Amino acid sequence: MTLNETTPRTAAIADDGDTLRFCSTCAFSSACLSQGYDKSALGELHCLVEHTGPYRAGDVIFREGEPFNAIAAVRAGTVKTYVSDAEGREQVLGFFLPGEVIGLNAIHSEHYPCNAVALDTVMLCRFSFPMMATLAQRMPGLQGQLFKLLSQDIGKAHLLAGDYTADERMAAFLVTLSRRYAQRGFSPRRFALTMARTDIANYLRLASETVSRVLRRFQDEGLVRVERRDVEILDLERLVHLAHGVLRA
């Protein structure tokens, strides 16, 4: 099942919100709540939000070139986006965490410009984009939130485009992950790297061996503690200092 397909709306999916409160990871809650709308008001405005999933690790959410008609907020799990060249080699474009939105880069061309795949068990909230665009005209603030999300998406794409060292790239990657988890109420210092080292290396434009070597050095220097995929940031201030050139670019 891909993002263009829908599941029956009667499917029961666990939720940490209720009929009035938004899920803690909802990408649109701040815009809606700032305008005084709760979930019941959104229902009256015929905003259709469909829960889709679960997608298992390796399941395709959408494919490059498919027609665009929906964006989706990650409700649980991690999504990887990537493109492939003529020889089938992947270029990782990004990783999307709970509360972040996939599909925004398809708005202009009306086709998905990349592939999206689940890295673990992923749940999504699917938003019909035509419905979202119509709703934005009726809800002050929602259109602004869409622009904000688009800006964040562009910012992620350019984060590592400069001529930075491996240490700077890895530090920036860890700091941005920390900040993104914190924005959604998760721990900014302890989290899992749900993506493989090879995917991290691909995204950072580094060799896999370099990623492993830098993480080991960070651990030896007391910046982080790494155990398999679990990471604990021990000295966030030093990591931020190391990533300063990347993060302010």
C-alpha cells in the first residue's frame, strides 16, 4: 500500500490524543490551536485525516514519479526519502521523524520527486492535499504552517551542502536530531538511530567507515555514548560548538 491508497476510516489505531486533543506529535496542532480550533471543530470543517499503516521496515510509502495527491505526517516510526540514479545507486535525501511531514516537495510538480520507505514500523496521518488547501482558506494560520513546513523541508535539504569536515557533519546530524526530537516532546539527549550507518553515511556524503570512526572518536572524547543504535548525548554544548558552522549556514 502506498500513500495514494487509503485504509478504511473505521480501522482502530491507538492514539495519544482524544476527540478534542491533538496527538502530541501532530504537525498541524500548533497552527490549529492558535486559531482556537480543536479536533471537533476540524471535524465540522470536514477536514479528512486518515490514519494509514502500519508500514513495516522496507515498505514503500510512495515512489518517485507517482501522482501527488496527499501529504502525510509521520505519527510513529522513521521514514527515509531517497532517489536512485540510472545504475540503481541510492542518494538519501532525508529522514522524517514523528510529527514531520513527507510529500511537501511534490506540491509544485504534482508528482513525488523521490521515494519514501519505512525504516521501522511507521504509522501515518494522511492529509488529502486538495482538502488541506481548501481548508487553509477557511482557517487563518494553517496556510502559514504549510509555508513553515515547506521552509523547514528546504532547510534540511541544504543543511549539508557546504564543504564541511566529517566531524562537523556528524555533529550537525546529531544536534539536529536532538532538536527535532525535543520539538515533539521526546528526549533530546537519548534516542535511537533508527537508520542504518550506511544510510547515515550516504546522507552525510561520507564513507560508512568514516561515520563509524567519527562516532567512536566522539565516544572516546566524552561527547556521546553509543550502544548499537542507541545514542546518549553527554556533552550537547560541545557538539553544538562543533556543528556551529553547519547549523548557521
